[in-house]
Amino acid sequence: MSDTGTWTEHRQSNLLDGGAYFYGVYECACGNFISIGPLEPQFYALLRQQLGLNESEFDARMDREAWPGLKEKLNYVFRSRTREEWCRILEGTDSCFAPVLTMSEAKSHPHLVARKVFVEHDGVTQPAPAPRFSRTPSRIQDSTETDIAAVLRAWQG
């Protein structure tokens, strides 16, 4: 990306490092956060429609000079509703949106529950092992009471 002129060394000035107003995290009215990332034009158009961003300044999304001002406008838009309200509007659409969840919220989020992202092992709920294979399921093999020093000694032979 550097060789094509689409990446700079300046922090938060690039497409995927917080520079682009349409790829980032925003605070909501309730103090919680949401994330957006509609990189492809069709997803960006959908998000604009759902947010009511009809102003022509949002047409030139790759105009880096406009990014800071448009980010401020989106800050204002997202602070106008709670995270729950944004979820009701945006979840289940192709707008490339997700709520930013706390760990306790993540454990009970329907999407993560359906994908079995968290498992209980020795009475402790924790992220499931990854990667997941269809023929060789992964599993947690050690107890939460594991003596780490003993494990390291065993590895040393």
C-alpha cells in the first residue's frame, strides 16, 4: 500500500488505522460503543442510507482531506442514539456494523452463543480454542489450576 501511495506513516491517517471516518469505533449516547467498517461501496451506500447521510460531502469517501471533518459529523450522529438503538437499526443488515461488547456481554450475545465462541471448562467460561477443524475438534486440555512452572519444566525435558 505504501508503494501505491495509499498508505502513509502517519498514525490514524490511513484507511484501516482509524483515519477513515467510515472504518472505526464511535461512542453512543449511552457511553457504549459501536464499530463500523463498510469498505466496499455497496455497504457504504447502505450505511449512509440507514444513517440518513444525504449530504454530498459524503459522496467522496476517499477524500482524505475530508476525513477529519466527516469523522466529527459521524461522532455527532452516533452520539444521538444509544448502542441498543443503533443495534435495532443496523444489526442484521449488510452495513458492516457491530456493537462493541464487554466480555460479560460477549458471552451471552446471540451470534457468539450460536457459534459456540465461549465454552465452560472447570467451572470457568472462557473463549473456545481456535482454530476449529471439522474432523479434529479442538478442546481445552489443561485445568485452570495448572501449575505453569511444572508445565514449563516438563517442556524443558
